[in-house]
Amino acid sequence: MPERSHVRGLTGLRALAVVAVLGFHLVPAAVPGGLIGVDVFFVVSGFIVTRLLLRELAATGRIRLGAFWVRRARRILPALAAMIAVIVPLAFAVDSDLLTGIRRQLIGALTFSFNWVSIAADGDYFADEQPDIFMNLWSLAVEEQFYVLSPLLVVLALVCFRIRRRSLSVVALGLAAVSAVAMGALSGDPFGSPTRAYFGTDTHAFGLLIGAALALALGPDDLAVPSRRSRVFRTLIGSAALGTLIVIALTLSSAGGLPTRGGLLLSSVAAAGLVWSAATVPALGRCLDMRPLRWVGERSYALYLWHWPLLLILGATPLVGATPLLVLATVALSVAAAAASYVFIESPFRRAPRSGPRADRPRRATRVAAGALAGVLVIAALGIAVVRGDASEAEQLVARGRQAVEALPSAAESSAPATDTPAPPKPPSSSSPAPRTPAVRGTDITAIGDSVMLAAAPALQRGFPGIAIDAAVSRSIWAAPDILGRQADAGTLRRYVVIGLATNGEIPIGVLEKARARIGPDRVLVLVTGHADRGWIAAANAALAAFAARSPRTVVADWDAAITSRPGALARDGIHPQPEGGQIYADVVRRAIAAARVAGPGAR
């Protein structure tokens, strides 16, 4: 077997991948497609792990699964434990709301099931009001699950069933295609979030499988290419692949689900092309492994671990308010933490422990002491997680609103006017003056909304007794036509329809037109503007105003304008209303309904 085990260019490629991820999280406007860095990591990991297994099989005729998993544990666990042990107490000291859902997160982190735990908890990677402090560990979970399964499958296929290596490569490519198609199918649901498709191991394994297929196709042999013509060709392929990745990172937007509908697959294919070229063309591999890139690549794992929680912690610190300062502070602290992790944690633990009279006792004692300290800190972090409640201020407001809504009778049960409410006045005769129009009753109002409406639900119920509220966390405007259509078909849709769904995404005019068509021409539609520190809010509110200006019996309830001057009436996330803010929300809706009634049935 060839002596060379290191594959040229992969360390530098990991550096480029982690830089893309940092750009996506720190300056998303500049690197909107930086999330593809995770898929580059997947391709590299699938290639390296599979190649290691093949080299061991070629050298010894077998694969020691236990030894493989121990090496993976030494590579992953110490740095992860150290990061958790430091971040949890630090976040608790800065702002305990940063530890929202920390028990769930620690379970997911320490069992490498974070992606599935987040899916089960209805987490939303693309539009989450309160991001998990360990959200970045979802990809580590996907990789670790692959590390558990892939050696078993390789042993079964190559050793037990004697399947040819290149045939197994084709099988891996087929599974990658199935995974990518499943991601596209799941993310195509207009009424849901693409998070299930993005986080699922089954739907996001194609990068790992493509990397494994490449390793199986190349085999464990020396990767050098002696032919000059072949080197030129592969250099061109690698250059094109690198250019493709850069263009995608700088242009791909998560809006509209484009990444999960082919963007990530294209990135994985390009990454595989770059791995193939760099691994087989020495000049290209050396270019990617330049010293600065190599330094970052060797610390890419720790950089990935530390940057996200540090970003959230620094963002909650009053001393770091401006965005440029936040970016610089996050990068500086992440690099410092990664450098320390590499020297004092990762490098010592990655070396196999020695035994016997020549064992390096000082180094082993250092490892034992570091492990003991990390263990103490992890126990302290777990203690904080147990003591602290799992719900943030915003989540508590939403939970109270949900309880208030669930305590109401169903829409079908409450659709009839209440017995103690006076009946609507008869139309005035031509000989008598028109009486004063009474206030709208809650039994005349259907409200469809998101978590903001849930937090305001108690105030809406006080202001409009009998109102029917259908609201859910992370719901977007795409869900409105379907919900309204079902209620209209069931006969439970009321005379006034309030839609508060501008928080979680852009507002396509076509969706508003469908919602307007579902409720019919005789009902009044009230569109509540959104208020959040998100790039699409201004455009979404403008779309609501434009649609209301040209649509009959449609008005805008400008929640954004009303709450902008009252930030103290919001939770600390700046989105969900406190009780005072809930009252402002209800008053805005009341004024909008009153304006619609004064304007008359034909008003635009």
C-alpha cells in the first residue's frame, strides 16, 4: 500500500468551507450562500472516512470498527465537551434567555442527535425568532450518524457480500440521488418549513455519500497522476469547481427554498470535483494547502464549534452593539478559542495513548488533568441546564397565548352569535336617521396568525370576546389560503378576517390574492404588518399596503408603526408583545376594522 495517507488540498478546502459558514452567519448579506460550507464539509468527510476504511482493508484485510469509532471519539468529543463546558456558564451569566431549550439541546449535542431533536421540537433553521445557542451542532450530528453507519455498510458490502468497490460507488451515488430528491420533495411543501428537509440525515446525506462514492471510485491507491494531459484536464475541472463554489456562496439565497431544491446538491457535486482534482494534481493541492489556509483548516472544526454560540453571546452583550464590532469580536474570539482548543485539547487527545516504560507520562498526565477539568465544567454546565427553565421570555408569552387560545371553544362551536350579545340592527328606513353603528363583536372575527398573534391572544380575547384565533409558531403567509379555504368550506369563517403572518417570510402578492379569493368578496380582510429585525419585513409590509390599496374591503392594521415607538412593550427578542404590547396589537386591529366599516362595503 502507498505510504502517503494525507490527501493534498483537503485541509485548505476545509478552511474555505468554514470561512463560508462564518460569512453566512456573520455577514449574510455579503455571503448569502455561505451555508454551502457545511455541504463541502460533508463531501470532504465522506471522502476521508471512506478512504481510511479502504486503506485499512487493503493493508490488513479487515476493518476494526471499535478502533475506528474510538479514533472518531478522540477527534470529536474532547473539543465539543470543552466548548459546551465554557459556553453554558458564559451564556447564563450574559443573558439566561440564550439558554432557551438548553436541556433539549444538551441531549441532542451529547447523543449526536441534535438534528432530530430539533426537528421533533419544531425548530426552524431559516426563520427562528430565538436561535438555539448550539444550533450549529445539527451538522455534527449528521456526520456522526454517518460515521456510525458507514463502516458497518462498508464491511457488509466489501467483506461479507464481496461487492466490488466500483459497484458500491455506484450504489452510493444512487443513494445520494435519492437523498437529494427527498430533500427537494420535502422542502417543496409551501405550508411548511424546509428545516425538516435541511436537518434530516436521510435528506441531507447526499454530500457525505458523494464523498464516499468518490473515495470508492478512486480506491486506496496512490492518487498521483503522471500524465501531463490528465493533470491539465483535472486542473481545469478543479478550477471550474472552485469558481462554482465561490459563485454559489456569494449569490445563493435561502429565500424560496432554492438551496434545498438543487443548490446544495450542485455545491456537493462541485466540492467532489474539487476534491478529485486537488487530490490527484499536486500543484492544485499545494495551492489549496497554502500555509494560511492550512492553519485555518487544521482548526476548522473548533472554529465551527465556537463561532455560533460566541456570536449569540456577544450579540446579547451591551458592549458589542454595532454590527462591524460584533463581527470583529466574534471572529477574534472564535479564532482564539479554536487555536487554544487545537493546541491544548484536540492535538493531545488525537494522539493514541502510549503504554509501557517509555510512555510519555507528562503528556499523559496533562491529558488526564485536562479531561478531569473538562468533566467538572461539563457537570457544572449540566447543573445550570437543570436549574434553568427551558422557556425564554418570548416562549413564555407565546405559551400563555396558546393556552388562552386552546381554552376557547372551537370555531364551529363559537361561530354563532353569543346569546347575551344584541343582534345586529336592522337597516334604517329611508324616513329615519341612520343609527350609530355598534362595535364589531368578537364572534364576527376570524384571526389567522403566527407566534406574534399567539403572544397577543389574551389581549385580543379581552378586546373581542368570542374571537376565533388560529395561530401557530413560525407560520408564514403561504399557509393562509389553505386555512381560510378549509374554514370557508366548513362554514366557520366569519365576517371579518384578520391575517397576521408578516413575520416569517416574504409576502407574495399571488398568495394574498388566493387568500382574498378564499374569503370571498363580502368579508372584510384585515392585514397586520410585521415588526422584526429581519431583511424582508419592510418589503413584506409594503406588499401588504400595496395589495390593500387596490383590493376591495381590505385594510391594513399597522402593528409595525404602532409598536416601533414602544420597544419596551416587546419581549427581549424585539418581536413578541408583552401584555402591554398585546393591548397595542388589539387596538391596532380594532382601529383597522373601524376604518373598514366607516369606508363602506365598496371601499378600496
